[in-house]
Amino acid sequence: MLQEGITLKLIGLTGGIGSGKSTVSKIFVKLGAKLLDADQISRNLLTKEGEAYKPVVDHFGQNILFDDGSVNREKLADIVFANKEQLSVLNSIVHPLVAIKMFEAISDYKDTDSVVILDIPLLAENKNRDTYGIEKIVVVDSPLELCVKRLVQHRNMSVDDAVHRIENQASREERVKIADYLISNTGSIEDLTKRVHEIYYDLTSTTKE
């Protein structure tokens, strides 16, 4: 339980693909934190009812759709990760809409003493810490080889595809540079859980200055 006098805390969470960030976010939620997931918001925006659906389909064409009209996210990813200009176009459509949804969700907690985790994969790239009023940033870090291994095992990517996806993101050094709390995810799930517990305890046992 938060100590008396502690107000809403907005905590940024980021990490490269394959770093284990999603596992960390689940541990935070089990501890009592609220989660706002930028990736999930993005997925919702790309559903047939979502605000990003029409502009994305208008730009990328019908070939990114399944037979039922829903967006084939893998096909879209293949296009944008092979072409930085196309990636920029997609980001220019989706990111402003994600920001609107994120602000709306944050406002639901503004009068609470919640710890709200803003899971933002591109936090280092977009440098939007101040945009959301993020107080602290948690970075999940793993070596390239380990990230590639996880992507191959758990997402059925080829090694080349996994490396390419990683290289299209911020470097490990860029992410580490913005970290207030660093999680080195190279050990067991028990080690990871212990580190997240330590961070959560620190966040909930210190009052805002």
C-alpha cells in the first residue's frame, strides 16, 4: 500500500524487442500497479473499428489485410521494417493517436495514488518522457544474442529477421542512458521478479519531493 501523501506516479517502462519487457510489466501488475500498454493501444487502433485503420489501409493498400478485412500485422511489419520511410509514415499515423488514448487513460487515474506503468517500446526513440509527465523510467536490458534467441524461440522469427527488428530500434546504450532503474534480464525468472519487487518497493516507499 502506498504511504499517506503519495500521489499518482507515472512510471515509464521500455526495452528492446526480446528484452523481456512484457514479463516485467506483468510482474508490476501483480504487485498492484496499473498498466497502460502503448502496443496494445496501437493494436486497438488498427482494428476495423479503430481510428488508424482507414488511413493505414489507404496508404499501405489492401494487400496488408486478411480475407476478413482485418490488418495482417505481420505483413505490415514486414513492409515497414524493410523500409524506414514506410516506418516513418506508419508512425506518423499511429503515434499521435496512441498519445491521445494514453492521455485519456492517464486522466482516469489523476485523482488516485496509483502507480501507473506506461509501457512504451519507443520511449528512448521518441524522447517523450516530458510529454506524459513521466517521473521515473525503468529500462529492461538484455544482450543482443539473448534477445535474438528469445525471438526465434517464442515468436518463430528467423535469426535475420530478429536481428533486423532489433537494429531498427534504439541501441542498448541509448535506452540505458535514460534509465532511472535498470533491469538486466539475463538470469532466471526468480532474479527478474526480485529486481522488479525491489523497484516497486522503492517507488511506493518514497514520497514525492
